[in-house]
Amino acid sequence: MKYAFVFPGQGSQFVGMGKDLADNFKSAKQVFEEVNDAISCNLFKIMVEGPESDLMMTVNTQPALMAHSMAVVRILEKDFGIALKNKAAFVAGHSLGEYSAACAAGVFSLSDTAKLLRTRGQAMQQAVPLGVGGMAAVIGMSFKDVDALIEACRETGGECVAANDNADGQVVLSGHMNAIEKAVEIASEFGAKRCIKLPVSAPFHSPLMAPAAKVMKEALSAVKACDAQVPLIANVLAQPITKGEEIVKHLVEQVTGSVRWRESVTYMVDQGITDVVELGAGKVLSGIVKRSYKEINALSVGSPADIEALAQDL
């Protein structure tokens, strides 16, 4: 068995997240308290009680998803004696999940990771005025084939880029709202089965996020970044890195760069990974692996029962 542990990105959050972990494990409760203290906000209350509109705010969503993932990691370590560094061949995370992966691999402390993601959420939200930018999911087109659609959308005068290469036939575009709306309108002419505007408040992973990248460069330079205890597959490289300074460099690039998730998964599979375990909220990443690689055992672990079952397997 060769394991990769992956960490979810934005969209996997839900009201009530983390409650069952805190109710059953003191170690999880301590994670949520530490995150609350780090960002001077009762984030756990928002996670458990909502309202959903507050949890959906990027500034809350990003540290919330990381806190949930790290609670699972901490339970495995403290309650079951299982350290990821002894079990994982690789760690990886989708967008903000890369920070969770870095924290799990010992690059950043939990407190620093929470502060970084709070800052990242604020910077991304403030980089572009509300309504100016957006994102859309293109279904049924490959990353390579979407180029022609992107060029056609740029004729609007707006920026449009492939922000996420999630899987074969699932690419996310990001950019100015007029270009994104054009993509939704004309995608079928280029061979897309569907093109759906996403309910996000900013054009993440596009050049429009340059102001946020500048903020994150400063924020990341102010925290201690250790070398990773487990090779981390960087979003912008789809290759493993371990040096702390390299991880920081590519996290800055990630703000405006594409999330190369399809290539990242392919790399891990090519390296002989047999099991991909998604730690935290939702089942998005494990679902992508199941659809793309039937031979890989992909599972999501976010509840006490999930954790106990995983601990037995490990």
C-alpha cells in the first residue's frame, strides 16, 4: 500500500462541519480553539452554527476548511498514534488545501496556517471589486481544448484564463465577468457539454489576483517555513517539493497561477500510489480520483467513524 493524503479546497464547507469531531475528540476541540485564538474570531461557532452566508465568506471558508482537515490529522496522531509522515508518500491540497497539506507536513504551525489563510481570504476578496470578476466550470472539454474558447472570450476585452485543471473534462475558467459570461454563452459551440457560472465572489487563480499575491508574499515571508516531512505536490508545478523556501515561493505563485490538479493526481498515480485519502470536509477530491482512476482506492475521511476505519487500515 502506498498512500497519498489530499486536502480539500473551497466549496467543500458545510454548516455543522467539525462538530462531531469536537464532540468525540478532545484533540479536535483543541485544534478549533487554537485556530480561534490565532485569528481572534470564534470561527468554530460559524462552522457549527452558521449562518451559511458567514461560512461562505472566503475569509472564513479558507481557515475553516483547514481547521477541519487539521482536526482529522490531529486525531489520527494523538488518539490513534498515526503520524502522516510515517504513512504518506505524498501530500497535496487543492488551492487553499495546499496550506492544509503544508501544515500537515510540518511546514507551518497550525496557528501560522490559520493566520495565513485568514489573510489570504481577505486579500483575495479585496483584490477585485465585487461583481468585476467571476469563474465558470467547463464540462466536457480538456485543458488543452479549452484554449480556443478562452481566446474567443478574450475578444470581450476581459481577462480569461484556465484557473483549475481538475480532471479530464472538468476545467474552471477565471477572469473578468464579461469574459466569463461570454464563456457560458458560447462554450457549447466549442464542444463543451455545459458551462456553469460558479457562485464565487472573485476570479481566483487568475492574473486579476496580483494584488493578493503581493499581500501573500509579505505574509509568507513573515512566518517560519520548515522543510516538509513529506513531499508536497505543488499546485503550480504538479511535482513534489520539500524545501520550505520553495513551498513558500510556489504558494505565492499559486494565487495567480493555475491549479494543476489533474496532473498532480496523474503524477502520484505514476509513482505507484495505491490509496488516495481525502482528509477533511466533503468528497470532491476523492470523487475526482474515483472517476479518473478506477484502480485507485480513493476515500474521504471527515467523521469519527471515517477516522476509526482509516486508523484500522493504516
